[in-house]
Amino acid sequence: MKQALISVYDKTGLVSFAKNLIGKNYQIISTGKTYDHLRDAGIRCKRIDEVTGFPEIFEGRVKTLHPLIHGGLLGKRDEETHIHEAITHHISWIDLLVVNLYPFFEIKASDEASDADIIEMIDIGGPAMLRSAAKNHRFVTVVSDFGDYDQVIGKMNDQGEVPLKLRRDLAAKAFRLSASYDAEIASYLTKEPYPETLTLSFQKKEALRYGENPHQSAAYYISKTTTPYSIASSTQRHGKALSYNNIQDAEAALSILRAFTGHTAVAVKHKNPCGIGCANDIHEAFQKAYDADPVSIFGGIVALSDPVDLKLALKLYDLFLEVILAPGYDEDAMSVLTRKKHLRIISFETGDVTYGKTMVGVNGGLLIQDQDQDLIDTLTVVSKNKPSDDDLKNLLFAFQAVKFVTSNAIVIAKDHQTIGIGAGQMSRISAAKIALDQAGDQAQDAYLASDAFIPMTDTVELAIERGIKAIIQPGGSIKDQAVIDLGDAHDMIMVMTSMRHFKH
């Protein structure tokens, strides 16, 4: 008679699976509450201490860590010395292991859980058995996910046993579970911001049709942690599945949106804002974002700080958009927007944002850093002409916007609206030309923000020529004084922040 050892926290589907094993002439060994659950369902099983001859101790902390258990899992059934030692030490082979783990992450995420509660959820016996069975998958079937019960029974029905390929696949899955589980524990216990070994745990959300381009394969993985203003924690209400580029752009839009207070609308194209508007209500804010660049918004993504009502939905409907992101949508708005079959409509979670780390993959490695959370270090007026309160508000709006534009970056803004954006240029003067050309006549008495210091006077000369009223920049160039003097000669306001915002 074959033996199956079952010890699970999540008992979903277990009774049916166990009954199928009994029907296939398996003897079931079980532990603690799993044993009680199976016995209550009328399933014959043997307690673990009947096998080990040793009671469960320390509140169940020690019950399966025993040679008669791990020997039964690890012994090679085609090795003479292993067979001899098993007979000598009265070890019976365990042919199938069913284990899932204590809910460490779920308890860790609970507001009520103490540190002691969380530590108690570190499973020891479960991962040890999973690893033993997975290592010996030539002989042992290891099931770590109740979602695999049906295919295991199905293969037994079709082939009389679980084939080696599936046993190997299930073994790999068990090791992934164990690795992810340990990564969560390590993350909880680790206080160093940059430890000597970085352990990460992400769950596959979906396979994507392709990556940035159709010839590239791709998949989307997310953290278990719920994060406000993130695609990972959002809900798609309608439309085609998100693409690789949609996810990148949508995440960029939400990152920008959460940086502004009040009613805000953001339009994004290729991870750069093409329009940002802040106003007294969301309708005016959206109009500002649209008017900022009515050409580039075509085929773009719009993120909104407020729920969408019918009035706003009608405006959005008239545009070709890939994705709309908002905290919510009323019924009338949804009835309008869902007329577009492919339009992706997404609700995102709001809340207090905790700024963690950002990660970027490089060939053979990973770059990790703090998120660019702050805006300025020290705000210093360096010009003779002093800004008013309204000037400062507009300058800070422009600087907040340029923080999210790919470097080298220049943003032209007026009345809490971007009117020109120059992104990703190799020289600052090129970025300035693009932004100022886009602003056109609106550049008169507008505000210019630079993500890093202005290294030459040419950008200031061009700004003066186009009628820019004030400039905000980090400062720090050896030519700062020449830049300041040129601005003063034309009565220009200039403010320095002592903090740059390169974005690559």
C-alpha cells in the first residue's frame, strides 16, 4: 500500500482529494488539525505520532522533523543501501506529500498581529518536508498547491500513476513556494536597506501577449503588498487586457498623479507626461491636461484624481485613449465609456503612499534605490526680482512636473498647467527648444522648470527671447552666476532648489 502524508493549513478541496487517494489504495498519514479535519469527514488516516512513536511537542512546533518521516521522503527506492537502511530502521516510503504553509504573509499584513504572532507563523516542518519530497521527485509526488489536486488525480486515473514530468514540475513549484516564503520572512526580519543578498518575492499576475514589441515575450508579476496609486493594486473594469507598454505608461501616470494635491488630471505618452492640469474641479483639470497637448494625448493614457461622472465621461469618450485610470466611475459614466469595446477602464486605490525602493534590471544585475520622493532641498531666490506667492506656486508646480519627465527635461507651465514639455534630449538647450516651441505664444509670462542645473546661458537666452517670466532649477553649475546675471539683466525671476531630478 502506498503512503501519502498530508499536512496543510489551507484545507480547500482536501476532503475530495483525500477520498480519491483512498480509492487508489493510499494509506494517509496526517498531522494535528489536518488529521482532525479528515477524520471528521470520515476519512481513514494515521496520526503522525503513530508513525514516529514520538508525540507532537512545543505546541506542534515539532512533529514531522523525524528520521522516519524524512527518511520516508528522501530514500532512493532503486538504491540497495537505501533499501537496506530503510528496512533496518523500519522506515516506510512516503510516495506522495501534500503540504501548504502557514500564512506568514497574511498575518504579517494584519494590523492586529504582534511581532510574536508573525514569528509564530514561520513554518519550519512544512518547507523541510517540501524540500525533501521535491529533491526526491523521481520517486515522490509533492503537492504544494490545492489547485493541482485535480491534475494529480487525473494523471493517476489516466496513467495509473503521476508521470515523472509532472512530478518534476510539481517539485519545481514546491521549491518556488519555499523560496518565495523564505524571501518574505527575510524581508520582514531584514532592517538593512541594502543587504548583502537581496531576496525578492513576486507573484505572476498574467502572461502578456508580448513585450515592448511583438517579437518579445513578457509576463507581469506583482508584489503581494497592496500599494495605493499602483497598477498592481488596481482593478480593470472593462476593455482589452493591458499590454506591457500600457502597464508601464499607467504606472507612470499614477506616479505623477499621486505627487500632486487637489483635483488633478495627467495625460501620459511613452512614460512621459504630455499634459498635467490642476484646478478647482476635475473637469477643469482634465481640460487643462487636454489643452496642454491635444495632439500627443491621442492614443495615450489619462489618470484622474477624482471619480468619473457622466459629464467627464462624454469628454473622454470623444478621444482615442488606450487607458483611463480613476478612483471610480458612476453608472452613467460606465454606460458611456463601455461603448468602446477595447478601451481599458481601470479603478485604482487611493491612500497614504509609502515610498519604498525602485528596481531596474540591467544585464546580469539589478539596480535598486530610494524612490525620488522629495521635491526641493532649499528654495533660494537668487534673482534681484523677487517672486510673489502666486509665482512660487506656479514655479513649484512646474518643478513637480519636470521631476517626472525623462532627462534632459524642460517644462513650461502657466496657471497650474503644463503648456510645453521637452523630454529625453541629449542637451538641455534642445529640450528647451522643444518645450518652448510647443508652448508657442503661451510662453509669454510663463514659468520654466529644469530637472537639473542649467549649464550654459543659451537656455536662459532662449527663455528670455520667448518671454519666460521665471525659471526654477536646482543650480550647482560652475556657470550659475553667469546664468543669474543674464536673468537679472532682463528682470527675470530665478529660483534654485538645490535638488536635481534626473530620470532615466
